[in-house]
Amino acid sequence: MNIISKLTTGIAVATLATGMAMADPIKMTIQSSSLPGDPDLPILEAWAADVGVMTDGRLDITVVPEDAVVRYDTMLESVQAGVLEGQIAAPGYWSGNDPAFGLIGNTVGAWSDPIQALDYIYAGGGLELMQELVAPYNQHVVGVGCPGVEAFVSNRQLNGVDDLKGLKLRAPEGMVSAVFAAAGAAPVSMSLSEVFVAIDKGVIDASDVAGFATNHAEGFHDVARYPVYPGFHSTTLQALTVNQKIWDKMTPADQVILATSYKALAYSLRAEIDKADRAAVAVAEADPEITIVNWSLEERAKFRGIAQEVWADFATRSPASQKVFDSITGYLTANGLM
């Protein structure tokens, strides 16, 4: 029995003890932001299987990788329309709908540890605020995860902020692209599935992708041999949302199982990814053709200063963005993180 099952066994036992009658299972296809081969995809698949067991088959979830059913940047509308029953996605992808999604989904430079981001979500009002943002799109936010501070892949050595000037890079819509542009880079938007070929062909020089282990497993360090680790920029949230009609069909007990198990997954997944990152770093360090670059504290602070200016700019772009800005900066200030 894995950690998710252990953490939620009590809920499952209580649910089964009620003797509730079996209804037709609720089948859900949930598209994730993970690529095939990503270390976290099997973990998400195992979580979905555990939910099926804990609900005695009432919730039948299939997790699929990014772009498997719809393009990554249409997932919000696809869940709204019922093309997908749910998604595990980076809210920054929804910045075109409201810049507030970019600000809350990836507050660039805000979090030095994913546990800080998770504490904001679950204890600092972030979950309720994200639900408020998603509600107009006919969805319920079940929970939010944070895989960690992302690494950075580059085909040239980047030692600090000055080296970002003129850099052609892939960055997701919204906050991340805005911060890199403010730092002098030239960000472009593309699906993660397109990044490897784009770097290999010289279309771009670098990319915001994922954690170090994922990047290494996907072979990015074969074409971008100067990864920056630990990362200095993105701490992307991963929101699990389901179509509101699907959520309303669930029993209250199954809603609790789904939400509790995903929250447990958020914390355990972070531990698993950290372990995988450290193992991948050791392998990369042994490869003479890969140079891992670790930015100094001074350069990280310089980048964060640029990011904070972009936060303030985003706050002016919509009433929801101002609300997110006030919420996050209030939390950071109260916890001595500004």
C-alpha cells in the first residue's frame, strides 16, 4: 500500500461502512500537464487507481498526458464544455482568460520552497481564491499541488540575469513570460512537446520546462547542456479541477476522498520529485558534457526584484489580479518571506 492509500484508508473504511448502494461509476478523463515519460505521470496514474479502490469503483479516473485529448492551452475551456471531465494543469496557461491566473498559478520568484506555496494554498486562503477564479468556468477546484522549483535548460551557459538579455526561450503564457521579458529575454509560447526539437534546431536557446529529473529523463540535457539548478524562477502550481456537474454528481464522501487524497498526493509528490531530482543531478554531474550552473544568491535576488515589479504590474490588469496580488503579498509579508 503506497503513501496515498495509507493516508486515506480511514476515509475509505468509513465510506464503505455506510453501506451506500452502488451506482453507475463516474468515469473521468483527466488531462495533466505531464508529458509521457515524466516521472510524475506514473504517480498520478497510481493516485487515480487508488481513488478507484477507495471509492469502491464509484470514481473511475483515467489520467492522460499533456495534449493527449486537447491542446494544453485549451484545457480550461475543454473542462468547461465537458470535453474533459477534469484537468491537472498549470493555471498560468489560463492567463489569456484573466491575468490573475498567471499571478496565482506561478508567482515567479515568490517561493523558495514548494512547501511555502502549499501552505499558502491550504492555510493562507489560496485555495478559496482559486475556486473563486475558476467558478465562472463551470469547474470545482479539488486541490492544488506544487511539484517544486523548476530547473532551467539552456544550450549556453547562463551565470546570472545579464545573460538572459536577448535569450530566445520557451516560457508559458502569463507571469513567466512577462518576467523573462522584463529581464531582457525573448520568450515564446509553445507546447512542452515541441520544446526538444525547437532547442535542437536552434529555434530557441533555452526553456522553462520542469524539474531537473523530468528534464533529464526527457533528454533535454542532450541538446541543452547548461542546466541551471536549483531553479531560480518558476514554482508552478498544478490545479486539479473537475467539471462542476461531475463534482455535483459525486457523493459527499467521494468528494472528501478525492480532495483529501489529492492534498496528500501534493505533499508526497514533492518528496518523490525531490528524491528523483537529486538522483538525476548525480548522474548529470558525472557526465563531462553537462555543466550544471548554480546561480549566486545575489543573482537570484536580482531576478526576484524584477519579478516583484511584474507582480505589481499584473495587479493593475484586472480586479481579480489585484485581489490575488494583495493575498499573496499579504501572506509573504506576514510570514517574513518578502
